[in-house]
Amino acid sequence: MLLILISAAILAIVNGQQTGSAPHPLSILPPPGDIITGYFFPDHSVKHFAAGKPVSVVLGIHNDASELYNITAIMGSLNTPTDFSIFIQNFTQQIYHQVVLSGQEISIDYTFMPDPRLEPRDFVVALTVFYQDKTGQFYSNTFFNQTVEIIDDKKLVDWDLISMFVILAGLAAGAVYLIYMSVVPHLASMGIMNKKTKKMKKVETSKADDAEEWIKGSNYEAHKKKRAAASSGKKGTAGKS
């Protein structure tokens, strides 16, 4: 019994290797259907995509067929510009399942992100929308297939953060100024500022009185009197002459 199970497992592995895995949807695309597509990149007017940063594209779809279509998914890839068959990166598939009746239009968003490890240089970006009719038949349209430049957008200085600090500092300074202009006149009207001024004058007067008291009875006071007497004597002599 064990031998039979082992043989069955080996046979399954061999059959799996012969048949291989299912091909990637982007490698064998379904035929195009009767839709008209248009696109634009809201944040990238120039086809410069930063490595490691999300890129959004808006896809407009017009159903030009006589039957409805079910917009099922969008996928994308990054390829070498010299050989489109060489895939560098497959972008994440996004599922929609939005029905578009005959003659109607819809807009859907798709976001992808180039790998942050990519070197800055030219690549080919291909974006494909998949849809099916009411019988389940799949179709596809590659609505974007162009050479783009992958750039390194690492910021040496975070200007957004600096701008935020400048704005906060300006708001704080403005608040302090408004408080000062509103409080000081109010204090002056209450007489608080005048009381402080009077106290300062009293302190200065008391300091002068203390200085006069300190020199009384000292050698400096005797010296001061002698200078005053000598000065008076000189004035008297000058008057007689």
C-alpha cells in the first residue's frame, strides 16, 4: 500500500513538471474588445516615476459594443526598453467587476508602485485592463505602453516638515503678540503698571538715602568738608582781588 502511494506521488510530480504552471495573464493576453480607452496621470504630467513611490492613473472606458462588458481587473508590468519580453516587475492586480452597458462610460483608478530597489534609468511601463462579456469571454486592452524614466526621489531635506515648523512658529509668535497687546492695556487701565513704577522710584530713593547715611562719620565725610572749605576760601580771595 505504501509503495502504491509513493508511486502515485512521483507520477503526480512528473505530470506537473510536464504540464508546467499556468502562464501569467500578461504573457498571453486575450484579444481586444469593442471599448475605447483614455488615461491620464493626475500627479505625473511628465512620465517620471519615483522608485518606491505610488503612481496613480485614471482610466476612462467607453463601451462601443452592442453588449455590456464587465470590467474585471487591471494589471501592469515594468519591462526593459530593449526587449519587451523581459519582465522586470509585475504590478499588483486590482479587481473591479464594474459593469459598463452599451454606449456608457466609466472612470476607474489604478495605482502601482515601482520597486524601490530600481536604478534610475528608462523602462517600459505597460498597463492592461481585462474585461469580459455576458458569455464569460475575456478581452483585454493595453491602454498604456510607453517608455518612462524611473528616478530617485529621496529627499535630503524634508521641506514639508520645515514649512510646518515655520508655520507653527509664526502662529505661536502671533498668539504671544495678541496676548501682549490685549493684556498690557488692561493692566495699565487698572493702574498696575503705575504702581510698579512708583515702587521702583521708592527703591531708588531709599538707596540714595542709604548711601548718605553710610558716608556720615567716615574719613570720606571729613575729606569732603575740607574740599568744600578750601573751595570757599578760594572764592573769597578771588572776590577781594
